[in-house]
Amino acid sequence: MSNKNILNNWKKWYPKNIKNNIQDNYFKQDKNNISLLNIYFEKGFKIGIKEGYKLQLKKEEFYFYNEKCIIKNKMKKLLKSFDFAFKNLDTIIVNKLLKMVLKISLKCLNYPIKLNEKEIVKKIKKIISKKILSKNIIFQISKNDKDIFNKYFKKLFYKYNYIIKYNNNINSGECIINLENETIDSTALTKWKELYRLFCNKEDL
């Protein structure tokens, strides 16, 4: 091939075009890289949100569980305190009511109690049967029971030399027995006073 033909087939080379082509390829590649980065960033962001949500959810669950335990323990303590307070309140109320009943009973027992003859005889027999063999016995009885004693116990008292005294402070059907070394007080007032002392102060009597 002649030099002329070679020159005719030769294409002109322009360095500027090469530069433009290189720049175009670079920008295309850079654009692709940016697109990939955006995709990875978006994926990473979504994963981060998901993982962060899970982590925060666990933290919140742990926090609320602890708060629930704290509140539960506080409620238990509060209920125990209420229970203790109500039990004490019940005890206080019961004691106050009991004291009130005893006081009313003591006041009522200061007045004579009317009993029929059979009840009085039954009471006296029960009392004297305890110490019937003792000597030097003094019976203090109510004046209202004088006729009943004479009717039912005169022979018995005469036989054992029992002494009878009348006490204005003793109600009908009651009796105080004075022995050599002790006294048997069967009056209701005395019994109630002894019971009252178990629950109340002596100053209240």
C-alpha cells in the first residue's frame, strides 16, 4: 500500500476528544458509585433503625419491668401497713367496747337485783358447798335474804355454828364467806371488778 493510501485511510486524532471521553467515563463511574453508596446507606439506615428500635424496645421493657417490680413491692408494703393498722384498730375498738360494757355492768350492779326465791336458794347452796367443813365461818348476806336463810338453812347453820351477818352492800342472792384464813367473795360486783382489772387500769374503777 502506498503512503498516499495510508494517509487517506488515517483518521485524525484529537486529544480533546480523548479527554472528554475519559471525563465522561469517570463521571459515569462516579455516578454509579454514588448510586451504590446511596443504596448501601439506605440499607444501612434501615437496618440501623430496625436494630436501634429493637435495642430501645429492650431498654424500655427492662425499665418498665423494674418499675413494675418497684411498684409491686411498694403496694405489698402498703397493703401490709394497712392490714397491720386495721388489725390494731380492731383490737383497740374491741378493747374499748369491752371496757364500756364492763363499766356499764359495774354501774348496773350497784343497784339491787331482784331474784326469785328458787334462784337465791340455788346460789347459796352452790356457795356454801365449797367450804362446808370449815370452822368459824361467817356468812355475810343481804337483808332481803333473811327470811330465805331462816327457811332453808337455819338448821344447817345452827348445826355447824355458822354465823350470819347482814350486809347492806350485798345484793339479794349474793354472799361473802369469811373463813379463818381467807374470804370467798361471790358477789357479782367483785367478780366484775376482777374481770375489769384484766382489761382496764385500776384508776378507771
